[in-house]
Amino acid sequence: MRGWHETRSSSSCAACKLLKRRCIPTCIFAPYFRSDEPKKFAKVHKVFGASNVSKILTEVPEEQREDTVNSLAYEAEARLRDPVYGCIGAIALLQTKMVELQHDLALAKARLARYANNNTSSSSSSSSCVENCVVNMSYGGLSFSAEQSSSDDITQYGYLCDFTHFPYPFKA
């Protein structure tokens, strides 16, 4: 982004357009809020205010400003979608999903071990450690046992990998 001030056309940046002011060559917003992205600054301005964003950008070293603006834009979008939790809501959803997937993995490993043991054991009277093994994993204050669970339990409680309920679509 260095040198962008000189190559910039005469049009105002998105911030100056929204604030209805003349964009000067040393405008702090111009390198980060281009004129073709007016919604980006509008969201950041609505959540943080232009004055606060200006103060933040002047305090941050120049090499970190682009990352700072991207973080502010993401937080502003998340805050507008979810005024109470913002980004923390997305993080909490991902952590919950991670616990669910760890539980699914523990169940799958226990079933695989039981299946492998059933195929290799020659006598049904021999009791092995893997057959009697109970995989306990704490989940939301409850303890689930792989020995007691069935595939009906898994679909009933919704532990399958269903990512359709995420509120924030992640764009690459």
C-alpha cells in the first residue's frame, strides 16, 4: 500500500465520501477504505465512529494498519449481525462445534476398536479390554459413554457434522 497516495485518482476515499468532506492526499483513511468499497467504511463508522478509527490508525504502526483495518471491518460486521456477542459469538460456536466433533471422534474410535476386536476374536467367551472399554467424554456437563451410544443417539442429539447453522459464512 505504500506509494498509493501518489497513484490515487482524484476521487475521494470511501471515508471522505461518507463523511462528505474533501479527501486530502495525506488522508489516513484513503489507503485502507478505497472509494469502490463504501460499505466497508460505513460498517466500521457505524460501530466505532470515524474519530475513534482515526485515532486507532494513527497509534498503530504503518505496517500493521492494513491488518488493523481488516480486524475492525470484521468486528464491525460481526457486531452488526450480533450486537450482543459480536466476534465472541462466532468463536463460541466454533468451540462448541469442536467439542461436538471431539465427542464424535471418541465414539467413532470406540466403535472401530469394538468392530476390529469382534472380527479378530475367535471365541465369544473371551472378554477383552476393548469390548468392555467405555469411552467417557465430558460434554456440556454430561458424560457420554461410547458403549451406551447408538447411531440413533448421535442423530437425535445432533452430533453429526452439520455446519449449516453457523451464523457467519466464512469467505476465503
